Amino acid sequence: MSDVPMQRPRAPTVLWELLLLMIKIAAIVCALLLIFTFIFGMFRNTDPDMSPAVADGDLVFFYRLDKNYASQDTLVLKVKGQKQVRRVVAAAGDTVDITEDGLIVNGAVQQEMKIYVPTRPYEEGVRFPLTLKEGQVFVLGDNRTNATDSRVYGVVENRDTLGKVMAILRRRGI
């Protein structure tokens, strides 16, 4: 054996530990940023058109990757630069009509849960009946009296939607 004393490994310095911590925090922030940019989305609802299901001020979380919508799905879309939350009432292949009797999909008057006012057509807007093509949905706000929805701007292409609502976080009236 040699007479050379064994050297102990040097303990990491505080500066080195802080640098490693900052790298880990940056990696986590980048991962969250990527997830909430490409897979999930979040925004604060600012209109009362989906009341009482989604109120003004609620945080809405949505999933961007599923664009196969069915009736009663709640989705996020962008119309004229503004994000909106609306409920799908008809999808591809359905025929929609709104008369004095209310909302009619494929010839049947719809009895919708938690819709407290009748669905009426607007004087200005689209003409009914409408038959939806593949990749289209017809959306309405739950507050049917004054909602800006497909009765005004027509059918919505699936590619123009942002995603399906997963969760709503109440910010008011808790």
C-alpha cells in the first residue's frame, strides 16, 4: 500500500446546490408550459351566456386533443377573437330547427336538463332548419334568452373549437 492519504470527495457548494435547484425548477416550469399549451387549456370565463352552469369569473379547464363532440358536451370555442363556453346540442348529421315550440333536433322537441328558459329563434341570424355536415356542431348557451351562440353565428367547425371542458373552478358564490 502506498503512503498517500486518501482524499475525501469534496462536498458540493451551496452555489452548486442552488444551481441544480434552479435547473429542476426551470424543467418543471417548461413541462407545465408545454402541457398547458398543447394538451390542456385554461381561461377565465367573462360572459354570462352559460349561466348557471358556468358563471362569469369561473376558471374553465379544457382538453385540446379530443374534437369528437357529442350532444350535451360543453366546449370552448373562439368567436371573433373572444373565447366562449357553449353546449353542443347537435353534431354531424343532425338536423336542427328552432321554432316557437323550442329546440327541435332530428324532428324531436328537446327536453333539456337545467335549461330554465325556452329556446327561441332570433329575428336576425341563421335560418332554420339546418343540417350539420361532418366536422360541424351546433352550440347554444344555457342562458338562452340573450346568449350569442349558433343562432347568431351559425354552425361551428370542429377545427374552430379549442377543446372539451373538463372542469370548472367556481370563483364566485362559493
